[in-house]
Amino acid sequence: MKGTYLGEFQEIVLLTILVLHENAYGVSIQEEIEKRTGRGVSRGALHTAFTRLEEKGFIQSEFGGATAERGGRRKRFYQVTNLGKSALNEAKEVRDDLWNSVPKIALQKIQG
């Protein structure tokens, strides 16, 4: 599984791209992650994740049309590939299995 490991932040990025669907571009992804996690996300960390996810074949990107509001610059839109969806499903299965294996007593808060 080397090279296809999905870290927590990469998983969050992939899920966010799926949530945003056709509106998944850098700024919208960054804002959505910050809104849902309550954590700040640097542009550099996000672009590093994009690069690694693209290298693994988990996402693909393409440029949209240029817009006047962006000074003629084009947005790069992201999509999760079938390989990326498989990686997400595998990560979810592992997490679900672990959560389902934890005895309820182990999650109870300690009184005292």
C-alpha cells in the first residue's frame, strides 16, 4: 500500500472536493475545510496536498474559463478519480471497523 497511504488531511481534502462537486477549486476547498473543521488551512499545505493526491492518481484537475473578477486568471477545478474514491472507501472501512471494535466502556468518560 506504499504510495497510496491516505493521511487525515488528504482524506479531508478528498471529501471536501466531493462535497463541493463542480465548485471545487482552491479557495472554495480551503474555506470549506476551515468552516467544517474550525482549523485554519494554509494555501501551501493545501497545494502540497493537491500535488501529492494528483501524484497518487486520487484527483485530477483542469482549468476553468478566465473571469474578469479574477483579473483574467483561470480557476483550477479538482475532481476525485475512481482511484481516489476507492482509497476513501477503504479508509472509511478501516475506521468503521475500528470504531465498531471499540468496547462501549472504553469510550466512557472517567468519573472523578
